[in-house]
Amino acid sequence: MTNSPASAWNRPGTTGFAAPAAPKARRGAQLSPTQQAPAPAKSGTNMPTSSVIAWWRVVLVIVCLAAAVITPLMLDQNRQSVERVNAATQQMLRLETVRSDLLGAEAASTQALLMTTDGQSPNAGYLGLVDSAAAELIAAAAASPADSASLQDINTAMSRYVAQLAVAMHTGGQPDMLVASQQLADDVLPLLDAQIAQQTSILESSGGNQQWLIALLAVPLLLLAAASIVIARRTRRVLNLGLVLAFAGAVASGVIVTQLVTTSAASISAVQTSGVSRATAVAQAYGAVTEAKAAEGRILLGITDPASGAQTYSEATGRADQALSVLGDSQAADQLTQMISTHEQLMAAPEPPSSELVASAQAPYDWLIDWLTEQSSSIGQEVDADLSGHAETVENLAVLVAGIMVFAAVSSAVGLSGSLRRYR
């Protein structure tokens, strides 16, 4: 009997001929079907790239579109502020003109009475100043309906004054002229001064600082920069054309808004300082010169006491000199000096003074009135041209800024959508 290899049949771990060995157990215990694998860590770095791109796309579109809506609204407030300053300045100048014209009418009427000889009617040239004052008051009422009640009170008081002035010119009586002068000083001028002060207050309180608007536009800039960095790291691409264009648009909007806000603040500040000071100086000089001339006429007509009239004249010319120094015109200062000199000659002349001397004293006064009227008109036109032009620029560029920010929103969306398609 041949010996069979028992080891081939009975080798441990075998079954029959050349049975394969049982698989070895792997290291580590197998998980039972009822056990769960540990949850992955929740971290921003584990967010899929497609989700990161989609998230940034939504954020950038929302922020850019919000800037496209909010920025023009804020710039419109800036435009309205500029227009309020211009309106207040023009209204103040109108009321100052009314005040000056009424004072000038008094001076012209006393001058007319001095130049009138027996049997002649006084020169009615003062009516031109009255008509000018009435026209300016109508323009003021049309420009500011909210002030109609106050302006109506001024109109009523002015009508009474003009009526009394007409009586004085008709009778040539000193008492009637004195009543007219008192009505102007006690009834008309205080109402005008109160309204002028109100417009000055509006002017000084307008034009708040809007530098914060520049900081508002920095938000989309920072988010676009952050998105560019994040997307570059995720996609291994340095630049995303859509984000680059959006960032350039945001920068352009920031530059435009910065320029507009800075220019608006500078224009308003210039009006509130230089413009208002010049306009006030012109009005003060005009009022002081006419007041001095009216005081001179009342002295010569015997309406007021010479001593009190001389004090009034001295105080008025002192104010005129101070106001003219603000304007810095040497020729105007020389004309005021000549006016004072001829006044002293009138006061020293025997009564009644000659018509030649009265006419000589009138010449420097007429020059000052004409020059101050031109200055007032020039200041008003300069302020209106500057502020109206700037308000129009703000309005036009606000539309441009809105368009640029919409472009930035579209560019960022298109640029990130292209990257998103590659990672889905």
C-alpha cells in the first residue's frame, strides 16, 4: 500500500486538495452594521469650492445692487442740501435788496425835497426804488410760499410807509416826512431784519457733512477684494476677470462720490463764509450809506435835531466804512470819504445850502449806491451759477454711479458663474 502524504489530507487549515487558506482578519475591528462613522468636522475650510463661489456670488450681487440704490439716494440728499443753500442765499439777497431800496427811497425823497424850489413838484425818482422793493418782495413770496404770512406782513407795513411817503412828498411838510421815517424804522425794518435773520439761520444750518458716504462705498470694495483673494486660493487662478471689472467699477464710483461730496462741502462752506460775508457786507454798506444820507436830509429839512442827526450820520458812516473794508475796494472807500467831506461842507454852509452844493454832495452817494447794487447782483449771480451748476452735476453723476454699481454686480455675477461651472 502506497503511502499517501497524510499531511496533504490532514494539514491543519486545509480541506481537500490545495484548499485556499482562510483570509486573515484585517487589523482593527470591523464596524457592526448598527455603528455609524464619526461626522466630518464642520469647518469653513471643508466647504466645497462650488458652495464658496455660489455664496460669494450672492453676497457680491446683493451688496453691489444695494450700493446702486443707496448711493444715488444719498447723493440726491447732497443735491437738495446744495439747492437749499442756494435758495436761502438768493432769498436773503432779495430781502436785503428790499431793505436797501426802502432806505434808498427815504434818502431820495429827502434829497428831492431839498432840491425843490417854490412852485415846483419834488422829483419822483424815489418811486423807482419803491417799485424795485415791491418787485423783489413779490419774487421772495414766489420763491418761498412757506414764508407768505411773514412776507405779507412786510408788504402791509411797506404799503403804509409808501403811502405816508407819498403824502410827505405831496405836502412837502416836515411832520409828514418825520412820520414816514418813523414808520420805516419802527414798522418795516424790524420785520425785514427778522426775515433776513431766519434765512441766514437756514443757510448756516444747511450742508451737513456726508463724508460717511465715502465709507459706505468702501464696503463693496472690501468685499470684492476679499472675494478675489478667496476665489483665487480656491481655483488656483490669480485673477477673475469679472471680479477685476467689478472692483474697478467700485473704485470709480468711490472716486466720483468722494469728489462730489468734497466739492459740495467746499462750495457750501464758501457760500456760508465768503459769499454770506460779502453779501452781508454789501447790504450793511448799502443800508448804512442810505441811512446816513437820509439823516443828512432830515437835518437839512429841520426834521431832526442837528446834534442827534449828526450822531446818527456818524454812526451810519462808521458802519459803512467797516462794511466796505470787508469788500476791500479802495475806490469805494475813497467815495465814502468824499461823501463825508461834502456832508461836512453842507453842515457848515449857510441855510439853506445852495443846490450846487447839494448836487455835489449827492455825487459820491450816487456812485456808492450804483456800485453796491452791482456788487449785490454780482454776488447773487456767482452763488447761483456755482451752486446750481454743482447741483446739476451731482444729479447727473448720481445716475452714473448707479449704473456703474449695477455693472459691478453683473460683472461679479458673470465672473463667478464661470468659475462655478467648472466646479460643479
